[in-house]
Amino acid sequence: MATNNNGNSKNTKTQKRTVSVRWVLNMLSFVALVIVGVCLLLQVIFNAIDANGLANATNAMRTIGECIAYCVIAVYAFFFVKNKKKPIWAVLYAIALTAILILIIFR
């Protein structure tokens, strides 16, 4: 196994980087889940007390949480697709990602 100047193996560096990327994606997943859950709860409460302005504000926050969730899903899907040998997987990924972006913009 090749070593660098500090005596650490390259495999260890790669493993640390992979763990940190995984931790960030997991953390973003959790944040998106919490934002969407809280906003849905607040939207129900604000609709019950007929506060439409506040319900619209929570709808905007919920959309931000959903966008974070879509980004995390897209990254995980990319890691799945990059290991596939047939190009159809990349084409399907690109089509789905484009459709999601367009539908978010025109929602």
C-alpha cells in the first residue's frame, strides 16, 4: 500500500473523506426532515386559527426544506448511478433531475 510523506496511507485519507461526506449528507437529511415536519405542523395550526399570512410563510420554509431534501436525494442517487456501467442510468438520472428542477421552479 502506498504511503505519503507523513506515513499515513492514502486509503485512510479516502476513508476519512467518505465518512465526512456521508456525515454531511446525513445531517442535511435530518435538517430537511425537521424543517418540513415543523412547517407542516405550523401550517396546520395557522390554518386552524385562520392566519393565512403565517401559513404562507411556513409554506415558503417548507419549500426550502423540501429543496434540501431533493438535493440530498440527488447526491445519493448520483453515487448510485456513477457505479453503473450502462449509460441509460445517467440519462434517467439527468431526466429525473431536470424534471424536478423545472417542476420546483414552476410550482
